[in-house]
Amino acid sequence: MSAPAIELEGLKKSFGLAEIIRGIDLSIDKGERHAIIGPNGAGKSTLFNLITGKYQATEGAVKLHGDRVETLKPFQINRRGLSRSFQITNIFPRMSVFENIRCGLLWTTGYKYSFWHLVDRQPELTEKADEILDQINLLGRRNDLAGVLTYAEQRALEIGITIAGGADIVMLDEPTAGMSHSETDYIVRLIRQVTENKTLVVVEHDMGVVFDLADRISVLVYGEIIASDTPENVRANEKVQEAYLGSVLEEAH
Amino acid sequence: MSTMEQTSTRSGATAGSVLPALVPWAAAALLLIALPFVFQTGSSLTIMNQMAITIIFALSYNMLLGQGGMLSFGHAVYMGLGGFFCVHIMNWVEYDELYLPLPLLPLFGGLFGLFFAVLIGSFSTRRAGTVFAMISLGVGELIAACSIIIVAFFGGEEGVSGDRTMGPEFAGLDFASQQEVYYLTAAWLLLSAAAMYLFSRTPIGRIANAVRDNEERAEFLGYSQRHVRFISFCASGFFAGIAGGLFAINYEILTEENLNLVTSGGILLMAFLGGVGFFIGPIIGAIVFTLLQTVLGLYTEIWALYVGVLFVLTVMFFPAGLTGLLAIHIQPIRTGKIGYLYAPYAKMFLPVIAFILSAAAVLEILFHARHAGVGEEEMTLFWFTFNSQSAMPLIVALAILAGSFYLLRRFAPELREAWDEASHVESRR
């Protein structure tokens, strides 16, 4: 049995005196679709930033495929096959949609810091980028500036950039935030399609999306995971009901 | 206007014919070859040489500012150091300590610029933004100060000088004439500009844009923002060094002035004036600036004031620079709506000219009245000769200024309307 895709051991993070993440143990298997839910301020985004190298953990370990990575920088973690999206749309607004995707491709296709290739003369690069544009339904917007896309299109582009490099672990931070129902449906379908056979970790507020998408759900409350189980068991869990889900599910009805 | 020369947005056409891409370069080559036949005097050759050197320097500067989002206040250092090194090489060649044909000299200027860029970039590119800007300022002042102290290399206040003609002949040329130097400079200009353009189309060039736009995102795509900035910085230092080598060949002397803040600030000004968002922006900026400096400098002592005003107006009203001002017309031309603009432009033309000339007249009259020597009360301005101490000329100039300003204000709404009309695009979906 191979090592889990992501493993957290006794992970803690403090900002000054405030302890935001208070000791998290979590293991996410290869190919799993894992959702992290919890009330605002529970530390979901901080946890994301710890795993992806944006923040350094105060204590504990982060392992990718069994290797410790908690001291690595974001670009080093990305090179190990983990890619993430952002809660606030984080694209290259002054570049074309096509170029946004191509930038996501350059490292993993082996161009790295090359200054002896011309990007426009690499047919396989162009082809691959167009393929991804087709997948995320933005082929028609190929040559437009990313900054002028609609919000939903930008969110799709965000996911496109994230998966372009072919990372086997994909982490999405609130992919449906601020979307209408139909847009949400579209994005969920897109996520399903582009993360097939990959490990997916998603932070999400929309419980419909979470229960629809996830194989397992972890509930994060005040920097601790109070439950980590299948959707059915999490829904039935009393502690979860009390701390979080009860109120959310009621609101939803 | 999302396409055309705007470097940041030009998207990848698939590998196809190379021919269309070569047209502008062939045209530029022809222009460079033809120019000396049109402008034959020594002074115009000097101006063109200066322009060519400044263009290379400005393009190298824009690799930092426009392409990489790094605001440098000390870019003259790399051009200056490259230049100093080249003058020393020139002297070694003169005393037969070294064999090097003159045309290859700028390459060594580039390598020396690159060497220092590696040295200084290794710590200055750690952070972008204000930190980078402050370090560049500090290093720039440091090296300018060093140049006065380290006399052995920089020659103290009088600088170091050499003689380009003392080297081995190259294809029968000894580079004693301005014209030969011009063609040498022009060849390096074409080569450097093409290399810098191609650099912007490589993976590292594209990622430099990405880091400029959103450094955090680039990090999560496998790129170290620091490495990306460092590589751009080194490339930029290399081309600045080439400009320095050409400077050494042209002027045969380098002084502290080539390293200091004035030169560094000047190149920032040129890049902005031309437009940092476009590859050709710095070229236009360098040409306009050099023309103002040399040609306007012949006619008025306060040319720097006009350049300053032009710069401030550009930054305030056309942040995309002169190239941006031209580029916004591309879309109306494409959609065939440029016609809406003809009438308002024609109406504005005379008032604009009157406004600029009368404003300049006011400044010139005041300047002359205050600074002319005793008894030199007569001045000639725009073919009129008058007494600068009397009130009448000033009153006339002010009246024209006020009148043209009034007309401009009156016509402005019409122009704005025409613009809205011309830039309106029918929704595509």
C-alpha cells in the first residue's frame, strides 16, 4: 500500500499568541475526493496555506506521498505535484486567457526557465493549452484578456490554471464562492471532469456541493478537526450537528 | 486594442510562417541603412548614434520595469560599468596587450554588465516592489560614489578615455569616421532589439510577465518568483552593458555621469514617456527624449523644463505613454469608426498648437527677461523680434494662451463624444 497523498501530523500554526490551527492529524488517500468544511474563521484557508507552503507550520509535519514538505516553498511543493486554486480569483489579468493556461503548463512540460525556446513555436504547448481551454469551455474566449472575463469564467479559468500542469493533487479553495445556482452546477461538473483520477481537496461552503462531490469530509472547528468521515456519517454525527452543520443545514432549508 | 504590439497580451499564434514576423524587422533594418543618406551632417549622425544607444538602454530597462515589474532607480550602473570596462579594453588594445576588433567590443561590455547584474541581482531581486526599488537606488548611489573614490578603474572626476581607432582594422575599417561608427551602432541596435524581443517570447519571458502580474500565483505554478526576477535582471544587465560598450565606442570617454542617478532617472522617464506596456514603447520614448534633448536644446536653455512638463502630462493623462496614445486608435481604425474623430481632431489642431506655442512663449519671455545679460533686451521668438522687458509681448502671449485654452475647453466635450462613438463596440454575443 503506497503512502497517502497528503498526511498531516500534529500540525499547529500560531500567529503571535493566537493559535489558529491547534494540532491536526489527517490522512488523505490517493484518488480521494476530500472536502474540508467548517464555520468562518475555523482555519480552513490557513490549513490550505500550510499544506501548499504559503505559511510555515509552527509545529508538526506535512507529508506529500510520504515525504516531509513543511519547510518547502510553494514552488517546490508545486513541483512535487500539488496545485491549488484560490478563494479570491487569482489569475493573470493582463494576459490573454490562452497565456494564463500556458503559464500553468510551462514548468511541468519541461520548459522551466528556458530562454532558448520561443513559446509560440512549440506546437505541443499550444495544443495542450487549447485542449485545457476546451475542457473548461473557454476556447471561445482564448484571445481575450483574462481581466475582462465574467466572474464565472474567471473561476473556471482559475481551475484551468490549477489543473493545467497536470498535478496529481488538486486543492480548490471555495471554487463556487459567489456563484449562482446554474453557475455552481457548471463548476461542479467541471471539477468532477478535470479532477478525475486525481486527489482532490476542496474547501467549500455550499453543502450541496460538498455532499455531492466528496468521498470523505473533515469538519474543522476552531482549528481542530472534530470529525473526518464519509458524508453520511458526518451528517449523522452529533458533535458536527451541534458545532456546525445543524445551523447550516437549517439555514439551507 | 488587446492585440497589436502590446507585449503583455499578444497571444500565441501557432508555429506557422516566420515571414510576417520578419517584416517589421526588415523594415527597421532598411530604415537604419537608409537614414545616413537622408541625414548626412556630422551632428545628425551624432544624434542618431546617441538615439541608438539610448534605445538599447531603454529596452533593457523595460525588461525590468515593463516586462518584469521591477522599478529600478539604478539601471545606469550596468550600462556605465560596461562602458568603463570597454574603455579599458580599448586602451589595452591600443597598447597591444590584447587583440580585439572594435565591432566585438560591445559584447564584452555586455558580459561585464551581466557579471555585475549577477552580483547585485543575487540579493536585490529577492523582493519586488519597494524593497527592490530602494536597493537599486542604494546600489546606484554607492557605485556612483565609488567611481569618484576608486580612481584606478573609474579615473576619478575626469573619467577614463580611450581611442577607438587604435585597434586592429576590421574588414578595412578603422572607425575613424562617424558614418562607420553609425553602422556599427545600428547593427548592434538591431541585434540587441531583436534579441530582447525574442527573450520576451521565451518561457522565461512569459513567466516574467506572469510574476509581474501576480507573483503569488506564479509561485504556485512551480516558478520561484525570485529566480524569475533574477534571470530577467541578469539579461537586462547584459543588454545595458552592450549599450555601455557602444557609448564607449561613440564618445571614447566615460565619467561618473554615466553611472549616477540622473542617468538612471532619465531612462525611467524615457521608458514611461514611451509606454512601458509595449515593446516599442521605450524605443519611441528614447527617440522623442533624445530629439527633445538635442534639437530643442539647440533653441532653448529650458528644454529640460518642457521635457519635465511633457513627462508629468503623460503620466497624468496617458499612463500608457505615447505608444498607448497611438494604440488606442487601432481599434477605431479596425472597426472603421476612425472617421468620427477626424472633425474634432481638425477643430482641436490649431488651438492645441496655439496653446503649446503661447505657453512656451510665456516661459521663454519670462526666462529671457530674468536671465539675459545687461543690455540684451532684444529677443527673437518664433520669427518675431521684440524687447523682452516690455509688457506688450507677454500680454499678447498670455492673451493667445487664454484664448486657445477657452477654445480647447469648448471643443473638449465634442471630442469626448466622438471618442465614445468611435470606441463603442457592438456586443459580440
